[in-house]
Amino acid sequence: MTIQVKQAQLICDMKVWWDSLYFMINRFHKLCPAVEHFLSLPINRELAKLRLTDMEWTVLQDFEIVLGVPHQVQKIMSKERTPVLSGTIPAFKMFMMAWEQLRREHPHLA
């Protein structure tokens, strides 16, 4: 069985890069089949004990959804070389509207 993933490297948390948690979870989610395959190999019996439960995967997916909102706002604010104050109010409004919509679509995250 061959599992192909564009980038097969996990991302580490970086305290100076506030978006890193979103990217870590996003990459781990994409690598889920490869991680599961790796943990299923007989040589990795000890590591297999660290396999995430279905509930833990669900929680990670919830975090990815929640952190996706500030990630999108950050992408918008980073498009310009020098973001100006006048762009912050519309970005904040978009941020709040997106989280309100998220609350309606995923009430368990509220």
C-alpha cells in the first residue's frame, strides 16, 4: 500500500508564529492516513499505543475549524506589505461575522 502526500513533514509549534497551531493541526489532519499506516506496522507496536482516539481526532478537527477563522483574517491582513489601520475594522468585522456563522453551523463549538 502506497500513501502519497504532497508534504510529508509535520509542522512544529512556533511561539512567534501565532498561526502555527492551525498549520500543525491542518498538516496532521492531511497526514492522518500516513500516520495510521505507520502506526499499524508491526515494528511500531509501542508507538501504536499513542494512536489518537476517534474523540481526539474529532477535537482536533474542531480546533482546525475554529482556528481557520483567525487564519483567514490573518491571510487578508498579510496580503499588503504594510497593513493600515483602516483595514483592521473591516477585518475585525469579518472575523466576528465568521465566528457567529461558525456558532450557528457548529453549535457544539460555542
